[in-house]
Amino acid sequence: MSAPDVILDVRGVSKFYARTAGRADSVLMRDLPRAVLGLSSKPHPAGKSDIVAVDDLDLMIRRGEAVGIIGLNGSGKTTTLRMVAGQLRPDRGEIVINGRSAAIIALAAGMEGGETGRSNIYIRSAMMGRSRKDVESVADEIIEFTELGEAIDSPIATYSSGMKIRLAFAIAIFTRPDLLIVDETLSVGDFHFRQKCLSKVRELRENSAFLLVTHSMGDVRNFCDRVLVMHRGKVVFEGEPLAAVEYYQRLGEKGRDEDAVAKVARLRGDFIRNDNEVSDVEHHWCDAQGNMIDRLDPGEDAYFRAAFTLRDTPIKPQIGIPIWSREGVYVTGISTLHSDEPVTLTAGRNEFIIKVPGFPLNPGRYESNFSINDSGAFLYRQPNEPVVVRSKPKMFWGVIHLAQQWRRVNHD
């Protein structure tokens, strides 16, 4: 592609935030005169106490290309989006947009509540740099797209939040931008309206460039050509969507959300270790030979090894391995109750290799317990090391994967 096909060019961009009020005031006094005069900021280093939100970012997007940015909370992705959208000034580096841009960020923000929906089309479009003549040429299309009907001539203050978002989305996409900057979602509203939004976005793909920041891995896989993973202000990975999602998930394993951890901990219940009844306990996810593992491929045969010594022969024993998703969803359980053959436990050493053919859980991190009980009373209950089902180059939905075979029926 030629140079004019480059719509967005971000070169060495950094953004710092002051930790203290005194530091914030000094930065404001330094930058305010230049901002008022419309001059670009001079490059300057971060202060010793500053938070580096984005550090030396380079990004180029060409016409027809969709690039996603993903990362854990606090990684710098939203700051990047706001700088590209012109809502924040970079402290260092340069952002060049060749053409007109529109941002779908905090969609309903900035609406004039006392004005009608029709008036807000012109007000919001003017804020995006469009002339009145330009807006008049698409105003009827915008109104038709929103499906607001007669409400378009009512004050925005009377609108529901959903009506405001419909209007704001329509205004943004009907600017026919060279660069569309999207925060979190490509569509809004109910199913019917979401399909309209996605259809319109597909139309724009041919002539527009897209920058998408999202937590939706489905949007990343379905929509983006290339994805950046940010961590602590830096781009730590750049590549095709599936590889980027897998990299992001590995980051998530190291920085899991504390609320999710607490939720799983509550569901797991209290841990029990009755050393008088059970000793020398070993339990872990493993390969067919019993060697400990912590990762599986989707659909791969899974194995679990359990070994322990019982003082007495149980009267009515049961072994259980309940499994939870990283988000705290109780997924399923493995149990002696489901064994095709009766499982017996005896006094002395007991050892089992449990096979789960074609492990049906979708990519993600899974937590589990190992427990032994006799007649309903727990003799032992402790956590297993987590197991991760890797991402693979195919789409997955929900928690489990159903094995399936497709056969086309031809009619002559």
C-alpha cells in the first residue's frame, strides 16, 4: 500500500500522570499556554514520582485494517485510545491521522439534555468537525437508522439510556470516518439493533481503518486483523488475534482479579486434612503416565492421579473432584459415582489414574478440589493445582465444547 493508505501513525507516544497535586499543578502551568495557543507540546521526561500510563508506543493502521488493543486493567489501553481520539495530549511522541476520525467512546456523554435528538445530531457532529451542510446530507439516514421515530424531536432529557446510545452510535458511524475509534463495543441495543450496527460497521470496513479497545475476546477474534497486547504501559505482544488472545490469557493467569479469587475460594468451602485417617496424599492433573501437568489442549484426553493411604477400610467411600472456572462458575465434577466400574477403597495404599476422554472444557483456567469422604463425612478436602486449557485456532463459546460431526446432504 502507498503512504496515503496509512490512516493512523503513532510514533514514540508516551503519557505520564502526576501522583501529587503539586506535580499536577506544575505540569498544568507548563502545558496550558501551549494548549491555549494550539501549539504542540514539547517532549519532556516523566518526573520521578509520575505514573507512566503509556510508554513509547508505536502503532500504524492502514485503510481497511482493524487493529485491536487488549490488556489487563491499568495496562494503558484506554489512555492510548483517548490520546488517539484527541481527548488527551501525549507528553511525548506524535500522533498523525490522515483523514477524518470519529470516536465511539462513552457514547451518551456530551449530549445536550435540553435539546432535541435532531438538534443533538448537529451539535455532536459539529464537535466532530463536520459542517452543517455535511450533516444535512446524512441527517435523515441517521434518524432512520436510530428507529427513534417521533422521539427524535423530543428533548434528550426524556430519552432512556438506550435511546441516547442508539443516537450517539448512529451519529458516529454516519460521519463516514477514515478512522473509527471504538471503546469496548462494536454494537449497542437489542439483538435487532446490534445486527444493524454490525452490518453498518462491515460496510465501513472497505474504506475505513478501525482501532478497537475491548475486553471481548470474541470481538477480537471475529473483527480484528491484528492485535496489540499492552501491559504496564508497553506493547508486550503484537500479532494475529488468536495468538494475542492466548498471550493475554497467560497474563491474566499471573494477574487474576481478586474478586474472582475470593468467589472461587468461597465456593470451594473449608479445607480438611484428617491425618489420623488419611496420609501420604498425592493428587494432580497428569498425563497418561501420571506425570504432573498444568496445561491441556481443547479436546485432549485428560488424566488425574490420586494416591493416598487409609488407616481403615471406608464403609461407603466417595472421591470427588469439583471443577470451577476462573470466574467462579461451578462447571462440573469428576466422581466415583460416575465410574462405569465400582470403585473400592481399602485400608493401606490406594492409587488411581482417572481418564477423562476428550476433555470438553473450552480454553481458560480451571480450579478444582480433591476430596475423599466416607458416608458423607469428609476425610480429606484440599485444592489441586489449577489446569489451563490452551487457546487454539478455532472459535469456542461458553464453558464446554460439544463434540460434533457435520455431514452435508446433497440433493440432485
